[in-house]
Amino acid sequence: MSAAPTAVKSPEDEWLVVPLYHVFGSEEFSRLAPAVAEWVPKPYLALNPEDSRILQLTAGDEVELKVSGSACRLVVEIRSEIPRGMAGVAAGLTSLGGTSLPAWGRIARVL
């Protein structure tokens, strides 16, 4: 297994938004089952610690993520396994209007 890249070269002020898959909730219909719904994570945006410092964000902050003309609000999670220049979202749990990921996106703090 090869190591993840240490950083992603991105356009200015944009992050490569990638889906992060979970055992519960990533598949379209599983999250609708009552027995599974309690295990589904809340929607979030995962960032590398260095990128969170650049954006002046801490865990629990609310941000707006804009990707391909769609936008959604998410809570920040800090994860060291996310390479710099990337942002992860829980697959199937955001309201990005069917936007196909990976895609470049912008992140802004919600005040």
C-alpha cells in the first residue's frame, strides 16, 4: 500500500473535496433504515490541521462549502490523515445537489 500524498496542489483558495466513506450511512438506502440511522455520522467537513490553521477554523466551527454551484453548511472536524489541500465530506450525507466528487471547492466560515 502506498502512502497518501502529503499535500495536494490546488487552485488559489480552493480545496479538493473528496468523499469519505463510512460503514453506516454512505450507501443511499442504508441510512434510511431506523436500525442503521442511529449509527450514521452527522454531516461534516474534515480538514488537515494545517489547512484548518490557514482558514482559522477549529473543530466544531460551522462552514459553508461551495462546490460546482452548490453549497451546504457543515461542521468542521480536524483529521491528520487528510492530506493538505484536501477536504473530506461524509459520502452521501451532504446537500451538494448531486455534485460529483472529487471536485474543487471553496470553504468559508459561517458567522
